[in-house]
Amino acid sequence: MPSDFTRLTGLRQVLDYPTTATTRRQGPAAAPGEPPDRLALLCPGHSEALPERPGTPADADGLSLSCGSVLGYRSIEQLLQSHADLWLTPLTWVAPKAHAWAWPEVLDQADRVLRARLGEDSADEDETLQSIAMMLGTASRNAAEGDLYQATVPLAYCETLAQRL
Ligand SMILES: [Zn+2]
């Protein structure tokens, strides 16, 4: 593990496979001379996966994590925005911009949308969506209590589950 990667703000599992990763892909740096904003760990079979997270290939550097692990080093706001871009907005149609990036409000609204959807359409009540709704409710409460960092923990779990939809 390179020594400049000390500010880990996110650990997400974005591929649903248990294979151990042997290569990593470094995302772009926030500024020249800064460390990359994320590392994606991938196995050879998935080295072209995650096109939404482009970057430079590099050795896994002794990291023994599952294929599809993404270590994030961005600010909490950037992390929340990436959750919105990658699954929250596509799933709920709640756009952070429409709420001026007030994250407690964004998550509360997304939570309401999902619960309404589960309530009105019994055919849609599959376990995955129910689990996402439960985790999103937790994230919404964390955000309402002022702990956005804590909210990113259930959101990471939602992201993994959302791949099964
Ligand atoms: Zn893989």
C-alpha cells in the first residue's frame, strides 16, 4: 500500500464476484502531485470492467482484496455525488442538483420514493429492493443526524445490492 494513501473515505464492492484481484486501476488525481482519488482492484478476467471508473492500470501492490473492490480517497461530498451518479439517481430519479446538494434532503427524498414504490407495487417487492430501501433508510437517518460519513457506509452496501436489480 503506497504510504500517501492514508485518507480512506470509502470502501465499496462494485462487482459481485469473490475472485481475488491481482491488478489495480488508479483513478485521476484531484490535483497535480496529489494521490489518485480512487483505486479499483480487479482480476485479469475483469480488467476491462467498470468503464464508469476509468484509470491507469498498475500492480495490485500486495493488496489482497476481492475483484471489484474500490478504495476511495475523495471528499465525502464527492463520494455522495458518485453514489448519486452511479445508482441512486438512476434508481429513484432524485437528483442532488434539484436539492442544491443538501444531502440529508436528497437521501430523505430518495428514501420516500423507494418506500412509496415498494408500497404501491407488490410485484416490485423483491428482497433486493427491500434491502436497498432498508439501508437507504439508515443512510437517510445518519444524514439527518448530521453524520454524512456514517451515511456512506449503508450507501456502499446499497450500491452492491443495486447491481442485482
Ligand atoms: Zn474479477
